[in-house]
Amino acid sequence: MALQQIVEQTVTGLGYDLVEIERSAGGLLRITIDLPWQPDAGQEPSAEQFITVEDCEKVTRQLQFALEVDAVEYTRLEVSSPGIDRLLRNEQDFQRFEGEEVDITLKEPVGAAGGALVSANRKKFRGTLERADNGGWQVVWSDAPPVKPGQRVSKKREPAPLQALGFTFDELREARLAPIVNFKGRSAKPGQ
């Protein structure tokens, strides 16, 4: 059996989703797992669950056995969660993280399509992931400089306009959750 099949069967058989398989130099085999997501689960943001060390340990033990049985060569096995800068790979990932802050990188620069508001050479964008009117996806952002803690903002100051960039999966080089750390704890999304 191929490595992809062995790993996928083992991980899904234990009740997890396989996010990524990566082989690195020196024989490192890195497996990224996550908890399954149901679109209509209706869970509160505070009820969000995460991969634990025990989950990684359970998958590691089972994978070691499965890989040994099929004589897959590797020197070191590493099983982990997707992390705070999780890679978004497919439509289901985009649905799951709709409304979240994301970093996207395009394969080609925006060019003339960006108009005068966006540099023609720009490929990277950070903003909120939203569903576009045409059924595709878009990232929405504002180029306003971030307000520093303690800084006073004039009430007369005009807010920077929101900008949106629609894209297709073919145009994307990479899409990830933006690694934003909030040391004050998790808060509910607006409107919930």
C-alpha cells in the first residue's frame, strides 16, 4: 500500500482528519491531524475543541505499528496539530474558517486588475475570509495603519476604505489562518 493510503486509513480509523503528510530530509515523516468538522454542528466558539498531546500520542503509536507492518522506511515520526497558522487546502477548510483572519498568497501579482488602490506587484494579502457574491471567495481588508495601545484616534479622521479581492483556488499559491495571538483569552465572534 502507498504511504498516503496507510496514513489516511490509520488516522481516519482513529476518528481524526488527515491534514498533511510531509517527508523531510533525514527521514523525518511529519503527519498533521485535526478533529473532524461538521458544518452544521452548531457549536459555540467556546466549545471549540483542539488536538491534544494525548491525541498525537495515540495516532503516533498506531502509525508506528501500521508503518512497520507495511515496511515503510522513515527515521523519525512526528504527529502534530495544524497550529495557529493552519494551511487552508480545500473548500471545506474555507467554509470552516469563513469570517476568520487569513493570509493568502497568489501565484501571480494582481496586475492591472487591482486598479489604483492595490499595487500591481502585490501577491500577499491579510484580511477577513468571506463568501463572494458570485459564490467564490474573497478576502476583505483595510489598509489603515494599526492603532497603537494608548494612542488617541481623532473622531474626525476618516476610516480607510475596505477593499476586497475575489480569488479562485487556481489563483492561490497558499492560504493560511493568520497567526494572531490574543493573550486576553478567546472571545466570541461578532454577532454570536
